[in-house]
Amino acid sequence: MPLKRYGVLRAAVIDRRIETTDTPHYQIHLRASGVDYRAAVNVRSQQSPPDLLYLGVDRFQHPVTDKLRDLADGFTELESRAGGAALDFIRGNLFQRDQMRPVPTTAPGPENDLGDFLDHYVRRALGDDTARAYVFGEAWGPEPTTPDKIFRFQPGNGVHDIHMNQGNAGRFAGDNGVHQDGALLLHFPAADEWVAIFLAFQSQVWHTDDITGHPLTEIPNPGPAPVPGPGEPDHLVRILAALVNPTGPAPEPETVTLLNTTPLEIDLTGWSLHTALGRQPLEGSLAAGAVRQIRVTAPAALSNRGGAITLLNKQGLKVHGVAYTSDQSRREGWTIVF
């Protein structure tokens, strides 16, 4: 079954420690409104290959940050659904999959393993009283009679599963679900800067069922053009840009620009563009290396308050996706380049 108490902890960073056990974690001591918490961040997989996939994003921009600003300190349970603050690596277009890379748990020297990379960002928040960590995952506690095993505060409280929580097979398949992925976001108010840290296991599949989050393993062959599937490259067709806020009164001529990155012509018949407001079927072909501007039509539309745009192939698999913020769409007539 999916995570039981999924949500986000907003808190100040108090301390941190790299735990070296059979199942090592990067441990973070946090405090919110006088209550202590521990974030247990996996830095090694129990399944092969052991190295986690990692991505750290400086100056992170995504509409989810607008939903986090008004949260109070403490743990907030989130409904696992689209349109809220819940995270979904695949459907939320938080980043591009090929930006992640495997990183060793530990390695000699500075700034070359997962513990070092996490410490680089968390130490910055540790030295800033105004900074806040937003820890997405599953909550445990409070445990009134049990002190925390790492930082010894009492009662024990914390958040774990701070990583992708879908696409698992075997013993961890019971954790699968959509709109329940874990992550660590850090906000530095002085510069109004967001940093995002995303983790996933190499054993997880990146095309999952929209209801269960279980892996999609049978990918039919659509024809001569390759189709992304588990373990295959994505981004055959990329979303290059979008005109979200055209000049003039509504209804405005919104557009999305696509690029065929392959040496083959791709038939877009049966493909679709998805936005939070609806789905738009596509048709026609896109020549090798060609760019095509798609006029967005109802029921699809691009919100000026920020949103996501996703391109799906005829099998309903995600080929590419992007997101933009309300700030990016504020300037009338300007095209957003991704």
C-alpha cells in the first residue's frame, strides 16, 4: 500500500550527521515550534545497484514552491493528488530524468560522494536562522517513551522515505504510489532562493501506472520510431518553449514549441499534451530535427499562475515534461524557454 502518513515537514536545521551502518543514512536534526524531528535520508540502496541517483538543483523554480510559502512550521500531511503540494517526480515535471546521476555512498576526498553533496547544502541552512527545510516523505512518531536513536531528543519524531516512492518491484512494491515522492527542499529567505535535492534508486522504473505507481513493464512497439520505456532514453521529442501569457485579451493564442531530437520522422498521431486544465490530442508528423509550434486549444490551457506541461506518446508514456512558475509567466508576450 502507499505511504501511510505522507506529507512535508517545515523546520529549521539544528544539526546533521552521517550515519555509517549496514543501512547508512544522512541524518538531519530539525526543530519546528519547539518540537524536535529527525530526517533520515537514504544514501545507499538495499537493492542492486547500491548507489543512489542524485540531483541537486540550485535556484530551483517550480510552482510547488508557491504552495509551500504559507505553511506553518511543523509536519503537514498532504493528500496524494495532482494540483496540491504533493510531489511526483514523473507527473510533476520537477526535473528531467537524465539530470540525475549515480553517486557513491562514500568515497575518499572532499565533495565526491552523496554524504558530501547533501552536507554541502544542509550546512548552509545550518548557519542561517531564517532558512527552512521542507522535508517530503513519510512521518513517524511521536514516540513518547523512546529517545531519538541518533540525536537523543525525546519524544522521537521524524520523516523518512525522502526519495522517489514509485516504480519499485519486489520487496518494496508495497511502498508504490503516485503523488507521494520524497525530497528535500531548502529555502533561504534573504535571497528568496530555493534549493532542491532529489534522490531515487537505480532499481526503480520511471514509467509507472497513474493509479498504483507500479512499474509499467510491457511497452508495445509503435513502429519505426523508438519509444521511451523502462531503461531507455527519454526526450525523443522535447518541449523547448511555451508562450503562456500572450499579448491581448482572452482567449489568447497560447503555444507550445516541440523539437524532434531524433534522426527519424516521428508520427505524433495519438500523442497528447497535458496541462492541469485538460488534454489536447496531437496529430501529424514531426520531421527529423524539426521544430513545431503547437497552438494550445481547449480543454488544454496554460495557467498564468504557474503549471506543468507534459508530452505523452500514444501508449500514454511520458516523453518529456516541463514546469513554469507564476513569476515566469507574469510578463505578457514573452516566451518561456525551458
